[in-house]
Amino acid sequence: ICTHLLSKKIAKTEKFLIGISLCKHIIHYDWLSFSYNAGRMLDESFFPLIDKINEKEFSFSLQESLNRSKQKKLLENMTFIITPNVFPSRVVLSRIISSAGGNVNILYL
């Protein structure tokens, strides 16, 4: 299990989307260098990942999504049917959905 996801900005990558569901901390990458220079792991709450541009573009709040994912899995009790030839691939979508508590049915044609 991943405890920390470090990033400069919000991304629509597999790792970032899974991180929203699984990571305890999604923080700005500066946390790592500041912690190294301090000789100890600093409090993550001082290094929140703030990306208002992408939050607006993707129409969501990262902090709200993180808070919701701590209460329950974001896709809990939801089932998704994945058809062939989707992007990202069925494998990637399955991992993202499963990490958020969703169920996946793959449709083979």
C-alpha cells in the first residue's frame, strides 16, 4: 500500500487516480526535499497539493475527494462494464475502478 503520493499537480494518470483511493497523503513534491533538509519527515499537512487550474478543468476538488475516500471507497457498491477498445485500456481501467472499491465486468465481443 502506498502512503504518500508526491506531485507538482493533479494528473489523470493511473498512479494518481489510484492514489486518490489508496494514499493517506497526496502532497506537493517539495515535502520530500524539505524533509530531507530537515533530517526528518515533516508534517504532511504543511505541503498540500494545491492545483486550482486542474481542479477547475476537471470540475472537482482534490481535498473533497480525499476526504470522501477516507470515509468510504469512492466507487463502493458500483459496477462498471468495460467494453473492448476503450482508452485507457481495460486493464488500467480495471485497476483504477477496483482500487476505488468498484466492481468490474469486462465485456468481450
